[in-house]
Amino acid sequence: MKKRNSKKLQSKTAAVEGNISYELNFQEKLLSGAIARGVAQTFLHPVDVVRTRLQAKGVKRNWSPVVFTKGVIPQIVLAVPAGAIQFLSYEFCKERLQTLLPSVKFQALRDLLAGAGGALAASVIRVPQEVLKQRIQADIYPNVIVALPTVLREEGVRGLYKGYFATISRDVPWNALSFLFHAQLKRLFGRLTKRLPTNRENLFLAGAGGTLAAVIMTPVDVVKTRLMTQRVSDTLQYKGIFPTLQRIFTEEGPPALFKGVIPRVMFLAPLAAITLSLYEGISRYLIQRKQQARTTSYSNFSASIDIPCFTSVYSLESGIKRHYDLRKRYLNRRICKSWY
């Protein structure tokens, strides 16, 4: 009985997760991802400012109210397309992996690879967003109007992708782990409670997954921040992921690799919680709207069907039973001799 209930819950969970991939069209996936990521990153921007200023080298510890708005324009403007691309690519990867690896034993691997694929696709937008945002947050440039033309003039388009490999080395594993942990925690929750999580419970589970992933990837985040916040006029102190990692470890000690871990967790835990739960919430809402529209259309259609030789209108739900009852009654009375 327990095995049967467990299988039933697993199939129900798979159906809910699969519905997002197959029920939503291209535009709806874009909309869900864009809203989820845009809202989450904008809401958590002040925490992101604290994290960047703690990790960057040589930044004054100034915490006036204006400081918490630094870099908010590239944050908002680029978070929307980044979220749209990420979740569209995530759903695409999930669909393809379901075909290539249909077995249940590959479920965790599918979650991991789909999350990584979404983050990798979004890096085309995410890296320029990080470069502009973090340089403004670290007081290198006053605002995006100065930052964008200066970077393009001094470094070219390549300047917008400085620290690209460090960024994807952080973002791709973090997203992959966040999606994986969230999916696994939902399945564990289902096995323990024998039901699907509510919206609030899903928010907590997504946040827990994001927290674990954030702590694991903090050293790579420190390396990425050091590479991105170097001034062009300065002698380059850091080159490459592993040399930078080694230099920080040697010169500043192991604790330096976890600088900003608390604000990072404070940023990424709610980021994962809001983004994943909001994406699933919007997707479910759109799916429900579609299902309601189909039900209404079906009901209107079924209510318009008449029984031959009898003027009563019946619905498809009870139509078959009423059809045969009426057929038997009226054939016996010879009222309707040519029913068929």
C-alpha cells in the first residue's frame, strides 16, 4: 500500500513538473522566467550590493542609503531577458533529457543538467550584467551611463565579458545545484508527507536548496568578484580562476575565500526561493487558465448536443446513460421507430 501511494505521488509530481514543459508555449515560458528572475533580483539588490562591496578589494565601507541603489539599473534591465532565456533553455533541456534519459534513476541527473543548461544560456546576458553592476557597486564607475561607454571604449565588447569563465564557473554549478537540491527536497518532502508542498513550503524548499548551493560555490564567487572589479589602469593582480584562487589562499588565507558568505547566502537563498517558486507559481496559473478555458469550451460544446427524435438537451457527462435510458423507453412505446 505504501509503495502504491509512493508511486502515485511520484507520478503526480512528475505530471506537475512535466505540465510546465508541455503545457506552456514559447511566449509563456519567456514571460514566466522573465517575471520570476526580474522580481527576485530587483527585490534583493541591496543585499547584492553588500556582498560585492565586502568581496571587492579596496572598497570603502560606506553604507549610506544611496549606496544600496548602486547598479540597480543594469540589475533590473538585464535580469528580465536573462530570466527569460534561462528558464526557456531550462525547459528545453528538460524536455530533451526526458527523451534521452527516460528512466527514473536518471531523474537527479536530468535536474542537474537542465539547470546547468539554463544557466549557461543565460550567461550571454548575465556576464555583462555582472560586469556593469559590480563595477558600479564597487565605486569604479558612478552609474551605467558612464560605465557602459567607458568599458566599450577602453576594453571593447570583450570588456563586457571579463571574468566570463569565472562567472559561469560559479553560476552554472550554483544554478545546477539549486535546481537539483530543490527537486530532490520536493521529492523527499513528498515521501515524508505523502503530498505535494504548498506555495509557502515550496518557497522554503527552494530557499534551502539555494543556501546549500551558495555556500558550496562561495570561493568561486570571491574569485569572480576579484577578476571583475580590477581597474584597467591598475597592474593586473589576478589572471585566471586557479591562479587567483591560489593567490588569495596564499596571501590572505583560507577564510578570505569565504568573504561575503553571509550576505551571499542572504542574497542567493531568497533569490532561489523567490525565482523558483514564483516561476512555478506563474506557470501553474497559466496552465490553470488554459485548462479552465478548455473546460468552458468543452461544456459549451457538450451542452449544445441534442438527442435525435427528442428535443431535450443533455451534457456529455451524463449523455451516454440518458441516451440508452431514453432509447429503451421510447422504443418500447414505439414513439421513435427510427432512432438510428
